[in-house]
Amino acid sequence: MGSLGVDFVSPNEEMEMEFDSSVFPPFKLSQIRASIPKHCWVKNPWRSLSYVLRDIIIVFALVTMAIFIDNWKFWPIYWILQGTMFWAIFVLGHDCGHGSFSDSPLLNSVIGHILHSFILVPYHGWRISHKTHHQNHGNVEADESWVPMPEKIYKELDFATKFFRFKIPFPLLAYPIYLITRSPGKKGSHFNPYSDLFQPNERKCVVTSTLCWTLMAALLFYLRNVVGSLQLLKLYGVPYMIFVMWLDFVTYLHHHGHEEKLPWYRGKEWSYLRGGLTTIDRDYGLLTIMGSLGVEFISPNENLELKFDSSALPPFKLSEIRAAIPKHCWIKNPWKSLSYVLRDVVIVFALVTMAIYFDNWKFWPIYWVLQGTMFWAIFVLGHDCGHGSFSDSALLNSVVGHILHSFILVPYHGWRISHKTHHQNHGNVEADESWVPMPEKLYKELDYATKLLRFKIPFPLIAYPLYLMRRSPGKKGSHFNPYSDLFQENERKFIVTSTLCWTLMVALLFYLSTVVGFLQLLKLYGIPYMIFVMWLDSVTYLHHHGHEEKLPWYRGKEWSYLRGGLTTVDRDYGVFNNIHHDIGTHVIHHLFPQIPHYHLVEATKAAKPVFGKYYREPKKSGAIPFHLVENLVKSMKKDHYVSDNGDIVYYQTDPKLFNDSGKKDK
């Protein structure tokens, strides 16, 4: 019967929008850090050393087996296994370079030099250039490892250089050359302390590493004289080349080769976080345990899931949401709209007839709930007239809107205009109109009685008539006064018309009270009217409050129509979804109020893939939405005011409000 519910259907995969990996991420580096358990940051040097011991034992065991078996059927197996172990040793030295091996710089340096020198890597030279890579990952101008060449540099390269850079297997053998001459377009050497790679205070470290590398090269030269060039090639040379292929292969794949093209950045578009998010995790199967540069593909622990920041700039535009909604959802059918009016009016008069016929105190409470609910349904249809979603005819919208809203004592134009202000400024602390949070200064100036009436149930649920008369605390004006600050000069005549219609309805009710008696009118109309008011206050409040996570409110430049609209909340009202014309589909309604209520469910379903996590799936309701009572009560107890400062603010709690001491303090 209404447009305020949602259809809980999984989004159609065909409608899912392609994710743009270059958009600003809706989270901060600090949030990722905060989601990682504290013990993950603890470095255990004994555990790190155990991996070193394991890998060294395997390396020497493989050497022993190769010498003992000395069979050409075994040598290829040895080369692959030993080359893989050289790569595992490199990873442990890499951890030393990052300081993740232990908290001791001395231990990291000693172990790093031993491990990296063994596989002909200058420890400090590579450590420093690798630090540059991490600090500038994803930056075309400053990254160090497998950084893409600008078109101008690429076109200046000769064919042979391009061929060796991109024709496999040559790129997989490039690491030793990179250590000596760096990448095309960059100058310097990892062995030269005066290279552009290093700062003056790093030169002595580079000299130390180059010396260790030289000692290892000398040791290999000596071993060649002992065991022969061929034997040394088989035992060390070929495994070394396998290791180089592993290194080039893995480091390349962590920044390239994804099924989607990944962005690289320059200038102000680059940030440490955006650059880091261009890297790629890979699964190396059983080889993952050999080192720390892959990831184990275990389903993530839900407790470690990064908390979504709903205040982050959304990675989509309003136009993208609009484009996802089927074209027919925008079409207004006046006959279909009128059929809902006819349905609701028939039910209202049928309920009146039944109440008069039964006139039984067992039936009256049932009547009040049902009729109050139907008054609310009628309000929603008049609300659609005010948005222009009822039909394309302004005259039809105005006539039907006045009839429906006047019947339930709502000044049609007065409320329509203030509600338009609410939609145009949703989520804006300074300009919103409906259930807008009070700044702390204003809140603290209120007397205790006003605070209690604003937050102590049931008083807030019967506030709507008072709001129509004098608006919310901190705001002045009346929905009945054409000279109120709510209205522009050219809108005053509309206010006069609506106030006149409202007055005629009041006069009619007064007349009916003389015909049927005050008590009968109270039972037939008065109590259902109060049930309607409670529906209205509850629903409109819950669409902007009471979510399990705190939702942001905005000021100044942080506010935008899209960000404000995304702070609204969809709700599931169970059996009342249809009765209330699907008013629970509130996010889409707030962003596009011109969509007719009978298309809101479909439009919401179509837009969900665009929204992503910015859409808060409402909790599935039973037949009666009892769960929303808890949301309402909790929110009233804790959502009291927002800070006077800051352009992104959240509700704060007055701990004294519901304490006995609160009254005394006031």
C-alpha cells in the first residue's frame, strides 16, 4: 500500500557497475592499521631465526643430495628446488631490510648481510632502493621497482632494449643488470655509494654491503678453483638464475598482470594509500610458505574486516545511480496513483462503517490501530503529490494533495515546501529541516523540560502537530503563516490556500462533533489521528537515526547533496510495507523524490550495486516490525546533539538527561 518498504532481492549481477580502482578509497590508512590485531605487529626474533635455520638446513641438504646422487636426472630437480630456496632466503633478508625480522637493527643488519650476500645481493644498496619503492609505490615519477616508462622515454629506446625489457625470458633475468645499472630511464648503481639512489649519510652502509658482496664473489671464485667451473655452475650458478627468475617473476606480478588495468599516479593524485592499493596479492600454492611475499588464501576472519567509513567521499556520482535505474521507473501513471487513493479511501470509510456498526470496546483498539495506519498511508500519497511523483500534472497533484493532507490536518503547501527544504539539504546540520540534530551550544541552552519532551518517549512521537505550529527547537516559524521564514515571497499565496483548506477541515470536524458527539468523534477520528502522528514521527525519525553504526552529519564544504542523501536509512516494515506505499525505500526516495512510490522497490534493487557499502541493507522484519522499537528507543537515549565544531560530526550523548540528577542540575 505504500512506497516505504524494500524488496530483499539479491542484486542482478548483470546490472553491477564496473568498479573503478582509481577512485579515492572510502577509508584511511589508520583504519586499516586499527583493524589489524595487536599481536600481528609483534616481532619475534627467535621465530624469525627459526625460519633462517630451516632454510639454511634445506639449502645444505639439497647440496649434499646433489653431490651424492650426481645424476643428470636429478640435477634439474635440484636446480628448481635450490633456486626456490635461494628465493626464500632472499625474502628473509628482505624482511631484515624492512625491520620486520626483529626490533634489533644490529641483528637485522647482520642476518640481512649474511643472507643477501650469499645470493649476491648488496644488502644495504637494495634495502635503500626498495625503501624508495615502498615509499613511492604506484608513483610513475618516483617509484623504483618495475615502474612504467613514460611514452617519451619508451619511444627513445632502441629496439634491442625494448626487446630485452619485454620479450620473455629476458625480463626474468634482469635483476643482476638492475642492481648494476637500474631500470631504463634511471641512472645509478646499487654498488656505488655516490649513486643518486643514496643520501650522503647512507654511503658507508652501501660500502659495507658492496664489500660483503665482493667477499661472496671472491668465495665463489675460490670454490670454482676447488670444485671446477661446471660443478659450481650446477651447484650454485643455475640455482642462482632460477632465484633471479623467481624474483623478477614475483615482483613483476605484484604490480602487473591483473585482469583489470590498474592505475598509476602522478603529482597530487598520488598518495601513499592509493599507491599501495595498486599492488596485487598472489597465491603461490604450497610455495607460499617458503616466504612472506605471497598471501595465504584463507577466508578472512570477520573480526578483522575493515570497518567501513560511511563519511568517506563516495566513489560514484549521482548520475551513475540515476543511470542504473530503469527508465520506466521514472514514468508517473496518474491512473495508477489514483487507484491507490481510491483503495485507501475505500478502506478508511470501510473501517469507519465497521466501527459504527460494531461499536464495541473490544473492536475500538483494533480500529484505532488500523485507521491510524490508513491515515498514515493517506499522508504518504499526499506526500507524493508534494514531490510531483504522483503525476506530471501540477494541478492534479495540488488538488489531490490538498484533499488528502487536509483530511488528516496537514497544511499541504506549508508542509510540502518545508519538506522540499529537507530533501534539498538532507544531512546538513545547518540547513536540514526534519529531525535535524541540535548543535551542542543550542542543546545546552534548552531547559530540562524541553529536552525531556524532545527525547523521552512517547513525547517525541506526538510532536508533529507542534512542529507544524512552531517548527523544531532552535528554528522559528509556522507552516500556517505565509510570512514565516520557511517560505519565499512568491510562495505565500500557496500557504494561504493550504491554511484555508486546513481551517475548513477543522470546521468540519467541529461540526461533526456537534452531530455525533465529541466522544464519538474522538473514537472515530481523534485517536486514529494520534496513531497517524506516531507513525509519522517514528518513520521519519528512523529514516535518519537509529542505525547500528553512527551516521555522519555535515557542514560547509563537506556537505553535498549525494553525501547527505547517503546518510538516510532504508527500513523494513513487514506487512506495512505495501500499506505505507513502500516508504521504507528511503535512500532512493531521498535522492530522487520524483520517482513514483510503486517503482521505488525496483529502483532500489537496481541501484544497490552502485551504492556498494554505502547502502545499509535493512534488517529483515517479521510481520510486525517490533525490532524497530528497539532502534527507536536506543537512538532517543543516545542521539542528543552534535559538536559545534567540525564539518563532519556525529551524534553525542548527554549522560545526565535520563538520570535523576539531570533534573536537579537544571
